[in-house]
Amino acid sequence: MHLLDDARALTDDLVRLRRHLHGIPEVGLQLPRTQEAVLLALDGLPLEVTTGTSTTSVTAVLRGARPGPAVLLRGDMDALPVTERTGLPFAAPADRMHACGHDLHTAMLAGAARLLAAHRDRLAGDVILMFQPGEEGFDGAAHMLAEGVLDAAGPRPVAAYALHVSAHTWPSGLFTARGGPELASCATLEVTVRGAGGHGSAPHRALDPIPAACEMVTALQTWVTRSFDVFDPVVLTVGSFHAGTQTNVIPDTAAFQATVRSFSEEARERLRSGTVAVCRGIAAAHGLEVDAAFHDLYPVTVNDHDETAFAAETVREVHGRDRFAEMENPLLGAEDFSRVIAEVPGAMVFLGATPPGADPATAPANHSPLAAFDEAVLPDGAALYAELAVRRLAAAARAAATTAEAAASTGTGGAATTGLAAGGASG
């Protein structure tokens, strides 16, 4: 199979689709125009397509010519509430932008659908294509799991893979991943300090919530550095602080919100109780009331070691030995693909897409209004999606055959395995 050559032949179509998606960015769980574009891109392919009920998700199942297990490939579709400032001729026109590259993910997965459909006679099993809305804080993966995406082909998939492009850090075309924790868990801390308003000239006649809220912000930073092992890191960043209306009015309330990241369940539990306790203690010292709530969002993204090694070897065999570099340290970003690979073994692979001429160390990052991505990676990503599915199903078939042969030779029978140990990465 020459999937990379076939993918390169699709380059113009992939670029057109990506630019169309880039021009119609939608945020959250309801992405009707994006869903329509995906359905149009899949039209005519031999797929079993279903759409979500609680979201505008798209699930497409490609049945292989031979029986076997299933593999899941995921691409997220949503944008961010960011006003684009890239100056690109196809830049988004409004206050929404594909600043995290999900338009590339969607185009690459649609391209993989075409590649796999063209070679379905070589597939020893089924492929689930998971086009997911709402990754950016809306937990779209949880919605799709609840609606049965893992059961779309029948038996649950033996493996799941996702790609994620980066506008910075890695040079264009370089793939990277790591086994074990790769991305952090994510939670939010929401705090409202309640006092009693008054005149700015007479703070002793009021209960000023602003100094207490400010003290909470700084105390939380100090508490984190003195309460957690640096080798089990956590990050707490206050990204929103609101209080008051003008200089001579003490407000009734002050409120702030923080994002909280960690890599272990123990650290997350300590953050859950400790952050709230810090805020309550400071409020009490000031004679104020406080509402402090810790809300979990996404768990730690933990790549399966075997599936990560398999994906790495697939990159090396398809794209070249120098195209994969092991990720040295986990990232403090968070992903709801973590929910998928908590259910089935899998891996998320990152793909450098730093624009031509830009330095990966200084290029605008994902989520920036200036974030730009190298479209030259589109066929490479589409080919890797497809190759992961083809090779993983082939490995499962070889493992099953080996188990069946061993059982026949001993006369013991037994269930076939779909593990990688007997399969290897090539196919």
C-alpha cells in the first residue's frame, strides 16, 4: 500500500477543506456548518455515518473487507473565541478562530477516510472515524462516549489514536509523543468573595472584598510552591479577576477564576481541598464570606506505552527515521481525548506545524490570535492516521492467527488476543 503517495495526491483537496473550515469557525458542542462540511467531505465513501444527538458530532465506520477488530481515529473540530490577527487571506472574519489547529485535524481525518476507503480490501477489521466537537473546554469526548462512539463498530476498538498539530515548539513535519502521562489534568477554581460595599474614602465602614481576593491570589501561588513535590508538578494560573466599577466605590463582591493543572490523582485531590481551604481561611481572617468551588474538567492524558511505541515506529517506517522524536517531558495542556484512552489503549501524537520561515522557539503558540500552521503537514497527518489503522489491524490479525495456531497445536483452544507483542509495527 502506498498511502503516503496517495495522501500527497490529495494535498490540494486537503488544503481546500482546511481553508474552508478555517473560514467558518464554530465554538462549543454545536458546530452545524462544520458538521455539514465534514458530511460533504465523506459523501460517496462506503461509510456507516451517524451524527450526534447532544452535539453535532460525526461518527463514521469503515468496514474492512476481512473480519477483525476495530481501531478508532479521532479528530476534533471546534474553534476558539479568539479574534484572528494572522493577516492570512483566508483568515476567519469574526471573533472566532481555529487557533489550535482543529481545522487541520478535521481535514486530515477526512483525508484518511478517503485513503482507507480506497484500500478497504486490505483492511482486516473496521475503522471508527470520530469527528468530535467541543474539545476546548466543553468535554465533547464525554458526550460522544455517552452516545456510544466506542461501540459504533460493534466490539470496542483495540486501539485509539489522535493527532494534534502545534504552531510552535517543534519544526514542521516532526512527530512526537511519549508513553505514560503526556498531558495534564485540568480543573477550574471559581471564587467569589462577599463583603459589604461603601465609599472609597471610608473603608472602615465597609467590608472590602478586593484586598482579600488579592491576598487569595498571591497566597494560592505561595501555597502551591510549598505544598507540592517539584517532581509531581502542578500549575495554578488566575486568568480572570473582576471587581468594582469605579475608583471611589468599594464593591460588594470580588471574583476570580483559575485554571489548575496536575499530573497525578493525588496532586489533584490535594488541590481540590487545599485551594478551597486557603480561600476560606483568608476570608475568615478578613471577616468576609467566600464561595470557593473546584470543578474537574479533563483527567490526565495517559498514553499507552505499547501503542505509543507502535505509533512511533509507524512514523519512522512511513515518513523516515528522523521524523519522530520522543517527547522529553509531559505538557501542561489538557485534552478530553484522555477520556477515550482511559477506556481503550491508545496514544495522542503531536505534529509540528510551525509556519515556513518561523522559529519554533518564538513562533506564536496555539490559542494565540497570531497562531498560524504549515499546511504542508496535511498529507503527512492524513497518511499517518490511515497507516496507524491499517497496521494496527494487521498486527491484531497476526496476533490472533498466532494464538489460534498455538491453541490448535496444543489442542487447548482459547481466545485470540489482539495485543501488539506478536504483531510488531510493520505491515
